[in-house]
Amino acid sequence: MSTNRHACPPAFARLSGRVEQCRTEANRQGEQFNIFAILGVQRDEARTHSRFLAELLDPNGRHGMGSCFLQVFKNDLLQLNTPVSSPVRVTRELSTEERRRIDIVVDMPDRLIGIEVKVDAADQPAQLADYHAELEQRARGRKHVTLVYLTLDGKAPSADSLKGLDSRQVHCLSFARDIRHWLNSCHASSQPKPELAHGILQYRRLIETLTGTGFTMTSMLADQLAHDKDDLGTALAVAAALPKAKTRVMLNFWQLLQTQLFETLGIMPEVYNSKNLRTLCHEYCHGKRDSKHVGLRIPISRQDGKTLCLYINLYHAIHYGLRLETKPGVPLACASTRDQFQGHFKDGNAVANQHKDWLVCYYHDPARQPAILNFHHFNEAVLALVEAESRQARVEALVQHQRQLIERARRLLDSNRPLPSMLP
């Protein structure tokens, strides 16, 4: 393939044509019409994945299939080849003594199964250790305990999450392999109930999209590229340029956000967990972030050695909210203050809103309901940031809600114990 500048546009046009051809072919039977994607909840761990999985696992669920799905889950995924006996109670968001919530708990006469679902959220310190201790306490020596760690690819939990818990006491399962296999079995056994079967099929296709498995546009395109040297060469050239292109899109977003926050609040936001915005974007888009949470922080008020800050954080998706810290960039978990803020801010919609070191956390203003900005997957919402007008509108909406958040926090603090403001 020529590297001449004038040869590039036809090569890109040909490759673009292949992409469109594969997209059309992959949607021949309407496969891209996925209700989860349409509603924008495809990555929501609590309200999509935990709910759907818990419903299928519940013998009393609306599927009307009894313990059929749970039995297959036990037998095929956990290798627990004993019959499911009644009664069975399936609970979501089970509270622990450490003020955490286990995503799904299946309580059977002889066994407790706890399932931690991870799509985008990072491990929390001692998370699985706390969950296992809670399950053991509830079992009281009369039941076996099984703790499941479910991720997209079946990776092992971090040592920080285990905190001394033997990794052999955790069953690592993947959406890509294990849950897809289980859903195939559920789909096959639900054929007499077409509506149920279609619902399971929709969820399985969502899993295939999230994990890059199954017969998708990506798999079709990969097969075609593997048989065409010229198009594969063009694709490799594009792939080499992608990290730089992503870096520029991300940097434009962060710089505009930082500028508008400064103009609105009168305080220049500080970069945390990175040297500066340019380094932050470069390391993130070139795969050098080392699982770090990075972003901007703005101190709001300070008293008794604690600082209340606005954090705009990036791991997979942009999320922002209020946190306490004792030194810059080191968030503090304070249960009493968190309870106070959670009672006042009842609309936090980010996964991190459940974490102890966030007082309240959002993906976006709940009144607006825009798509989540996921830079890890560079989703459609992030692609829209390429256009200056769209980028300006999205940043303005973020800053407006963040300003409202700060004002609400100030009113809450003033009504209890006035703190000296750090805002002008």
C-alpha cells in the first residue's frame, strides 16, 4: 500500500465502505435494535445487569421458570451439582455492616451465594473481604458460602479488594464466556415462552456488544480485514493514529471544562493524579494510566482539618460530585457526613455514588438525562465532542450542574455548621 498522501483518501474511503457494509450486514435482522442500548443503560451495573441477573436467578421471578435458570447457574458456572431446594430468596443491594451493598445474594437452605457485578466500576479497598465476612456471618456456620466476582473478562480481583482473603474463596466469572454460556441455556429452555426468550436474547446481545464476542459488526469486519492486505494496512495506519486522535479530543474537552469552571467559580481547578491535563490525556489514551482515577478538583470549604471539594473524575466514564479530604487529592470516607449528604442529595446517578468516599456523585444532571461520557470505550457521546458546538454545549451543561451542586452543598452546610467558603 502506498504511503503517498494522495493515496490516503481512496484507501480510507474503501475501508469506510467495508465498515458500512459490515454494519448493514450485522443488522440484517434488526440485531442492532437493542432496548438496553436505546435506553442508554447498557453499562449500568445496578439498574441493568444486577436487576436482570437477579430476576433470572430468582425461582419466584416473573419468568415463571421456577429454579431452572438458577440450577443451570449452579451446575455449569459454579460446579455445584446439588439440586436447588426451597425456599430460595434473592436479594439485590444487600447492606453489610461496613455500609456496603452486595449486588446479588441468593439465599438457599444450604448455601449463600453472593455476586459482585463489575462492568465499569473499580475495586474498592477490602470490598470482597468485607462481602465474604458478611456472608459468613449471615451463614452462621449452617450454610456454605460462595462469593462470585463477575467481570466482563473474568479477571481476578485486586489484592486491595481481597485484603487477606484467600483468592481461592472467590469464583471469578466472565460475562464474555460464562454468562453468555448460561444465557444460551436460559434462552434454549425458554423457547415455549417467546417474550421471555426474546428478552434473554436482547440481554445476551448486549453482553456480546460489551465484550466484543458473538456475531457482531466488529467480528465480521475483522474477518474481512484478515483476508485483504491493502485494507488491513489502511486499518493498521488508522489504528496507529487513534491514540493521538483520542488524546486531542480528550484534551479539548478537559481544557474547555477547566476554563469554564474557572470563569464560573473564580477558582482554577487543579489536576490530580497526573502532572497536567496534557499528560493525563496522553497517558490515558496510550494505555499508561495504571488503573488510576484522574481528573480535576476544586476546594469549596474547609473546617476542622477537612476540605469539601468538587471532584470531576475519570476512570471509564466522567463522573463528578462532592468529596471530603484531609490533604489534596486524598479523599476521606466519613460516614456521618455522607449520610447527611445522601439524605439531602437523593438523585446521585453514578456507580460511585455507592462508594463510601463520595458524598454524592453524578454522571450528569438527572434533569437532562444525556448519554454518559465514556472515554474508555469512546462511545457516541464522546465522539460528539469532536464537534466544537457539541463540546461547548456539553461542557456548559456540566458546569451549570456542578455550580448548582456547590450551591446546594453550601446551603446544606450553612444550615448545620457554617464553614468558611473558598469560593469568591
